Amino acid sequence: MSERLNYNHIAPAGAKALGGVYGYVMQSGLPATLVTLAYLRVSQINNCAYCLDMHTRDLLKGGVKVEKLALLQAWAEAGDLFDERERAALAWAETVTRVAETNVPDEAYQAARKVFSERELVDLTIAISLMNAYNRMSISFRNTPQAALEKAA
């Protein structure tokens, strides 16, 4: 797989705008690990190799155990490995990412609201939406994952 084009260089103002949203999310007060777990789950759903590589590395650097990362795709069956807020964030990430299929049902919204304040849920949804945008950019223009670059070097 080779990069089709570098959208960061071609449209730096657009890339900067996405970065501004990322900056907002990171200062939102949501725990960075929770947000990054949601980013990784969204990237799993979208099959974005670039983002899967990046967020896995970020979570490992942040001290998340490899066992937790290995079971992220099956978080609902992983018992108490994921805490209540993580499970709620992952469920919300899945239904929002699959919006065309799920239409984000009332039950999903009510479940998320039991765990997150209104502001937290809005901020989490912004984070999920941002990762869906980044996944679409990375997949469309074939961003090369760091692991592939390292192997080629």
C-alpha cells in the first residue's frame, strides 16, 4: 500500500481545523485513555490500519495492558476488564460509528446518559465523529501505518 497523497500538505488549513477539534477533545475533561480507547474501537470498525497502529501505540505508552487491547474488539464479553464508563463509551462509539445501520436508538442514548453528563456525551460524540473523519481521510489517501514504515526501513 502506498500513499496516494499527503492531505496534510495539500490542505494544511483543513488539517489544522481537524487538529483544532482534536485539541478541543483533549482539553474537554474526558480521560485521555477513555477517548483513545474509543478512537481505537472506531478505527477497528472502520478498518483504518494507520489509526489502529497509532492508537494502539498511544495506549501501550499510556500503560494500558496488552490484554485489554487484545480484547477491545470483544469488550462486551470481556467481563470487568473494561469499567462502566469505558463500556458505555465503547457502546456509544459503535452505534454512532454505524449510524447508517443503527440510527442511534433511544436505548443506546439512554444507556450512555446514565454514565455521562450531557457535556461529556457531546464531547465524546465529537471525539467519535472526529475519529470517523480521520479514518476516512487515512483510508482514502492510504496513510501508511508506522509499523509498515518501520518494517520497510
